[in-house]
Amino acid sequence: MSLAGVPSQFPTHSDARSAAASSAIDALMERASVALEATDYFAAQEFCLRAMDKARRVLDFDRISRIAMPLQEARRQIRHLAT
């Protein structure tokens, strides 16, 4: 009997890796949020970029879309400081 297409009730190695990546991404975005509030825009941009890279590696497009807004705001503020 084939179980193709039936989700397993047991976590797989990739599930554990994805959960670890999600936790790391959340931690980076928390740091980015704190940096934005503290007006440390360069640090916020760096945390966002690192989080986006981790999300891209695990193909977590939902997280990538949520990272885009804080990254955009950090870059906007950097441009504003440059003028």
C-alpha cells in the first residue's frame, strides 16, 4: 500500500530543520524590530537581510513577505539620513 501524498504524523528531519530556521528568523526579526525602535537603521537592515536569507534557504515565502516591510522601512530611513 502506497502512502504517497499522505502527511506523516511524525516530524521529519526537514521539519525539525524548518522549525529551527523559523525560530532563528523570528529571533532576527525581533532584533530588527528593537533596532528600528532605537533608530539603529543599519543594524535593522542587517538583521532583516540575514532573516530574509534564512527564510529563502528554507523556501519560507510567507516570512520573506513579512520581512520586506521592515527592511523597506530601514532602507527608507537610511536614505532619509543621507539627505
